[in-house]
Amino acid sequence: MRDVPRPSDRPAETPQAPGRTPHTAPPGPLRCPGAEDQPSEASAPPARRPARKADVALRVERCLPDGFLAEALRADARAGLSATPKVLPPKWFYDECGSELFEKITRLDEYYPTRAERSILRAAAGQIAAAARAETLVELGAGAADKTRLLLDAMAAEGTLASFVPVDVSEAALIEAARRVDGEYPGLAVTAVVSDFEEHLGLPSASGARLVAFLGGTIGNLLPGQRAAFLASLRSRLRPGDSFLLGTDLVKDPAVLVAAYDDAAGVTAAFNKNILSVLNAALGADFDPDAFEHVALWDARQEWIEMRLRSLQDQIVTVPAIDLVVPFAEGEEMRTEVSAKFRSAGVAAELAAAGFSMTEWWTDDRGRFGLSLSVPA
Ligand code: AVJ
């Protein structure tokens, strides 16, 4: 692992993930299909307060070898586009446009998880901070700004907060996460970790208790086997005194679930199709996003939402970077995401199987979303 100190007022240089424009470009409106009508908070130039370099130390740790993400994308595309049925892993949604579209999703009427989880955190952050007594907040996957802040504020009030470590595979999301807290917490050490948390968790070796937060229900985007492996890997890296805060979306009326993944304004459809633009940019593919339609369905047996892209016609797509020619039949569907929904007993069981003991469980007042606090068993 390389450890590159960065001044806090300059965008950090990190290995280029596939399909990503360098973020040395000035922040500004992005051209994302479906996102252009209303600039998102994520893309708006942050309201910069005067630089307070003495207050915040921002470092970027590169935990993946050069070219790792580019090779991972090629491997995923090669395997997934050759499979029957075709499949792409959801982690490739999040280039700058995808991150912006996701931010927009979180503000949709139909997309309740972000608001539900935030309401839990508002009520429980003090309890969480008091239970964890952590010096370091490690946030896996860059969450929404105000959710991170609720935790940081509570840890600061508890008097334990010393450092914040956002970890994300998406450079765009990561830099945004680091920027959010820039200058807001005097003395806070911020270490942005560019990493795939399925590969490398980027846990700081610093002494002191860590609170690892994995929010937003993102664990539901892993398949059951990947989930078990991820939880076991996380558990193996934690020490007595560390805590794990996990957000899980809950099983509910399928109509509510499907609406959350197939909104009337079509933002989720644009988000889903953006994965094709990611492949076009990174691999020189010639996907026509307009030749596919967005599909969201509830799989009652697996208890997950599945997003797919359905080919509207017989077509042949070429992917030069991996020497692939990919035929799609009219009506053929390619899976791009599962988003599993949980029950409290299932969450506790999966945590226990990985060597965690769930000490607290909260839901929002409508029982839509669950937040659990666990410790090494
Ligand atoms: C918040 C990343 C878990 O599965 O709900 C939103 C991503 N996909 N709409 C989710 C997502 C479609 C999301 N995560």
C-alpha cells in the first residue's frame, strides 16, 4: 500500500478507474442523461470556505495496484457478457455520471431508503457513538453527506473522534465524500482510501477503536455468497473494541419496492443504462443505451430487487478492449444489480455466521429500513 500525503485544497491524484474523467477538471455540471435538468448536490461546486489547512489533513491511500480497477472491469465484462444469462456487477455504475444519478435517486419520492436510514441515524447516532467510543469512523462506500455528518457529529460530541476514513472503489464518490467534511471538523484527519472493499478493506492500523459503517443498504448489492465472504473478511480485520454499523433495507410491499427502483421520472432507468456508457468509455464498446430498456422486478423467493437491461431489438455490440462481439436478442435481459431486502433475524444470522454479535437493532418509524450495531463475538 502506498501512502501519499496530499494538501487538503487540491484534488488528489489517484489511479484512474476505467471510464472516469480525471477529477482535476473543475467541478461543474456533468452531462449525464437523465441528470441534466437539475444540478445535483454532488456535482455542484462545493461552497468552499477559506482553506484551513491546519485543521484537516487529507491523505489518499491507494490500496489497489495500478490498473487493478481497469483489469477488474475488463474481467467482469468478459465474464458477464459471455455468460448466459448476461450479467454485469453493479459496482461499475458509479463513474461521475452514475454517482450523480445515484445522488438524484436518493432525493426521489419513491426512493425511501436514504431518508429512512437518515431518520434512524438522527435518532440513534448518539447511542451509536456512546456504544462504539471510536476514534476512527471508517465508511465503506461513500454515503450521503448528511449521514456521515450525523455520525461524525455524534462521535465529536462523545469526545472520541480523531479520524475519518471514507473507502470507495469510485474515485468520484470518494473525493466527494472527503470534500464534504473538509474543514468542518477541526483537527480531523481524513484519509480517503481508493479500494474495492471486496478486495481490500483499507482499515487503518491506527490504535484506538474503529467504527466501521456500511450504510445505504449497499450490502444488499452483494450476492449471498459474496456477502458472507465480505462479512467474514471484515470480521477477520477487526479487533476487540471495534464496532460495525450496518444499514439494511427491509422486506416490504413489493409495489413499494418496485417503485423505488422504477421511478416515474426515469432517473433509475438512466442510472441503470449508465453502466453501458461506462463500458463504452472504458472498453471502447458501442452500446446504444436507447436500444435497451430498464427493468426492475421483485424476486419473492430470493427477496431481492433485480435490475436488468432488456434489449429492444436484435443487435450486436462490439467491445474492442476485450475483443468481444456480443449478440443480444430482442427481449433478452441482462442483470445489472440485485438489491437484497432483509429481515432482522436474517441480518442477525448472517452477522453471527461471520463472527459478529449484534448488540443493537433500530428501524425507522415505518419499519422500512434497519440499522444494526455489532461487535466481534
Ligand atoms: C444504495 C447502492 C444500495 O440498491 O438501493 C439505487 C443502489 N440501485 N437504485 C440500492 C441503487 C438502484 C442502491 N444502493
